[in-house]
Amino acid sequence: MLNVKGIKRIVGQEQQASMKEKRVLEDWEMHLARRETEALFQEQPETGNQYLEDTLLRSYLKTHLPPKVLEEVHRDLERFGNRLVTKIQPLSWECELNPPVFRQYDAWGQRVDDIHTCTAWRRMKEISAEEGLIAEAYEKRYSNWSRLYQAVKLYLFSSSSGGFSCPLAMTDGAAKVIESLGIPGSLKNAFDRLTSRDPKKFWTSGQWMTERRGGSDVANGTETMARKQPDGTYRLYGFKWFTSAADSDMALTLARIADAEGQCTQGSRGLSLFFLRVRDEEGKLNSIQVQRLKDKLGTRQMATAELWLQGARAELISAEGRGVAAISNMLNITRIHNVIGAVASMRRMISLSRDYARKRVAFGKLLKDHPLHMQTIARMEVQVRGAFLLLMEIVRLLGLAETNLASQQEQLLLRLLIPVAKLYTGKQASAVAVEAMESFGGQGYMEDTGLPVILRDTLVLSIWEGTTNILSLDVLRSLAKSQGQVMAVFLSTVQKKLELASGTEELSAAVQRTREAIGNLQQFMAAVGSEQALTMEMAARDFSYSLARIYTGRQRQESQNHGWAGWEGTLNPTQCHPCHGRDTSHCPRLLQAPVSNLALGTARDPGTATAALGTLCQALPTLPGNNSCPISHPALPSGTGSHSLCPVPPALVPSPSPALLEPL
């Protein structure tokens, strides 16, 4: 029987337990509070309107576009820049989080081969049509400036596209091929859809070239066979190993036409170009089976598949055996898109790195107040500015060619610069992405920051549309096919621009170095001659790098000489004793305000900054005080083993200050 004393004892025990529980809860709350205050907190780097923030882009357009065109273009690009940051960038992240899903069979065992893409990916297609990202180049509203205007919109769109810039590249290339064929009646519907601004009508295209036996070696690797049908169409049989944007509406593909005995001509002369619809009007695949989706390092937002063509109905659109020649227009366009993607990815990473430097405090001050950190960003900035100017030069020339305004010399120069720019910027982009990621410290390595996505997607740019070596050999082919005319035009173009820049005192050292580089290049070519094919092939990559560096240097000098945008207080490299404008990598003057301005994007012109940072020096074939080439040249004539006759870039030559972002 419970008495009053017992009740008090129980109540006391309950109170003690309650107090104990309260202390435990308080301790736990304190622990949580400590955990909350100890948690990592950093302000997120952000980008604003990328058009308004890109001073070099706006300066370039102001200098080159006719006033009336500039007025309309500026208004549209400012609007597009706002749409990108508020509407399109969030869709890009959704595309990354929701990659394509492949469903081979339905619940009842019926084969369906359904590739499901997310809503954001499908919205990107609609946006591409609404913005005229393909249409702009073919409507030619602004004559020869239409292609440049299109390239600028694609440049702004690329890093926010969630990978949709890839199908756009192939769509543009397909439209170019059809246009070059005169838009025959059977292809008019396809052309109209590829270049439509109506999201309900707009098509994207695939480019089905890679097969099991080879990617770049199309001539020997293509096994797909085409059998002619009584109605004049063809049935295609083969296995396409790597088909990007497998959800596209149509595709251009290569195949070998079989004769009555079922025999095919081998080599490139046996290849013909075909057009096919991926699905019919009811949405059923065109006698195509999807083997699987590729598990890729990057560009995971996009469906890349292995496809069996099991009698896919197709239309022959080239002359028999002229498929490679017909599809070359597509390759030129997709390679230019590759350059656009490379420059855009560099610009995005540097923009984020710059913003982070304004916000992140380390060792008691903002990163932007650490000279070494700002020097690193400034060097990356110089790289992307040079690449941007090279891109603008290519699309300017393309616009002239497409409106029949290009001279023969300009057409030859365009033929050379496309592979040169593609191979060089692909390497640049990878290097800049890695360097920029490091500028965020450990946060750069975290998946949920989105930074690794940019890195992964960038790495493919040196592989897509031809690897670095393949493109380097293409450069040599352009020289051989033109019997040296391409090289003559390249050299004369650079030398003419140097004459214009030579009157600017602050550029005199850079101009002299460029002239020396041209001389070295000419000596190397003369020493090798036409009989040293193996030596030239061995040096093809380095030779191509030298062309890229020389031409980019020329572009930078031109930008400074024309004063595309003001640039106050810039370091003059000719005053940098004892560097004398040659190698300023360790120069303490680089730590002064102009470099910070360049790194933060407040400086508007790259010309003198380029020279100040020594990038013109790093970008040329030889280094001061180091004329002994570490690579032996047994095939060279006697006495020509000096590095002064070798286009091998500085990255392969010991130097007290190697180039930070050397592509090798």
C-alpha cells in the first residue's frame, strides 16, 4: 500500500530523471549547435548575365558589327543573357541529375527500345528553336554577320545547355550538308525542320559515323552496307558503335552500296552518304534496335547509344562513292561547334573562379587580395581571351564564305584554321578546367557544386570530331593538297597584321618574338622539305600548336593595336628588365593591379596583358637561351638538329618557367 512518503519518493525520482533527461537533451542541443556552427559555410560563386559580364565579347561586337546590326544584336543578347541565368541554367542542372534511361522491353516482353529523356532536356530542344540557335545562320538576316551572331549565341548557351549543344552541333552540320547539296526537294522538309524556330516543328540530327572497327578511320572502319530497293530507296544494315544524341529525329550516316552480287567497294571511294528518319510518324523505330546506352565519363545528360541498323530505310543524298566529300561540310561545322564549346567552358570556369575570389576569405583576406591566386586566374584569362579571338576569326571567315564574300585567300585560311583551332582549344579547355577547379580548393572536387560536371564534359572536346593527332594530320593534308598555298596565305596574313602592330611601342617586343617564330617555322619547313614526310608527321601536333600560338598571338596584338576596349595602367613588358618582354613568369611586377584587373575581368583588353604575362613568349616555337632541342632528329639534314629549326613547343623543352597551360 502506497503511503504519502512513498509517493514523494517516486515523485522525487521522476523529477531527478526528468532533470537528467533535460541535461541530456541540453547537451545534445549544444552538440547540435556546435555541429551547426562548425559546419562548412562558404558563399556560393555565381554568374550573372554572361553577355553583359563578358567585356571582350561586347568590345569585339562593337568594333566589328555594323551599327544597325549591333543595335539589334546587343538588345537580343542582353535579353538572352538574362534568360540563361534565370531560366536555362536551372534546366541544365536538371539534365545532369536526370540522365537518359533506356527501357528495352515492356512489361509483356515486347521489345520497345525506348530512350526516355527528362523534361528539362526536351525543354532545351524547344528553347533552341525559340532562340533560333540553328535558324539564325541560315536565315542570313545580317548577311555575312549572321554566322558570327549565331556563334555568339551558341557560345553563351553552351555552358548552360545541359549538354544540348552537342545535338545542336550535328543539327547545324546536317543543315549545312543539305544546303550545300542545293536543298533537293526530297530533303526540303528536313532542312526546313532543322532550321525552324517553331519548337513543334524543329528537328535535331545525329551524325552516325563511328563503327566497331574504327572511329577516325572512317575509310577502313565503315562496315554498314546499303541495299537498293525497287522504289529507289535503300535499306541499311550495320552496327553503329557510338551515336551521340540517339534521341534525334534524323541522322546522316555513311554506308557502302552493295552491287547485285552483294559486293562493296572498300576504302573511302566506297562510302556514300545517306539520310534517314530515326522513327516513323507513329514513333516506331525505323528498323533500328538500340543495343545499349554508353556509360560515359561525361556528357551524361545526352543519350549516346549503340545501334543495330536492320534494314533501316534511307535515302542516298550524295553521289555514289562521294560520301566523305559530302559529309566534310558537316565535320567543319561540328568542329567549329567544338571550339565554341571549348571557349565557353573556359569562360564559365574562369567566371566562377573570379566570383569566388571576390567572396572567399582565406588567411585573413579575400582570395582576390592574394597576388599568387590572382596571377593564376590572370593566366587562365589570357588563355581564354586568345581562344575567343581565334573563334571569332573563324566564324567571321565562315560568314564571308557562306555569303560568297570571301576571297580565295580567306577560304584557304579558313580551311587551315578550323582544324588548328579545334585541336588547340580542345587541349586548352581541359587544362583551364583543371586549373580553375583547383582554384576552389576542396570544394572544386565536390559533385554537388557542379564544377566536376564542367570538367568531365570538357574532357571530351579533344576527342569529339577528331582527336588531336587526327586533326594535326589534317593540317598537313591541307598544306599538301593546296601545294603550299595555305601556308603562304597564313604567313602573309600574320605578317601583314604584324606590320600594323609594329608601330605600337608597347607591342614591339611581342611583334619581334612573333617574327622570330615565323622565321623559325619557315626554316623548319625548308629543312624538312617534301622528302621528309616521316619527320613532318612526327612533328605534326607540335607544328599545329605553333600555328595556333602564332595566329592567336597575332589576334591579341591586333586587339591591342585597334584598341577594342580601353585598358588603363597596363604593365608594359618592354620595361620589365631583365625580362625584356621575353619571360615574365616570375616577374614581381605581375603582382601589381593590372593583373588583378585582368583576373577579375575589370580590364577590358587582352593585348598588352598578353605580352605582360609572357603568353606570347610561351606560345612560340623557341625559348630564349635554349636552342638545343632535346628531341633528336635523325631524319633531318645534317646540321639542322637545332631547336631553332624545330616546331616542338616549349612544353617539351626544359625552361626555367614552363608555360602554365601548355596543351601537352
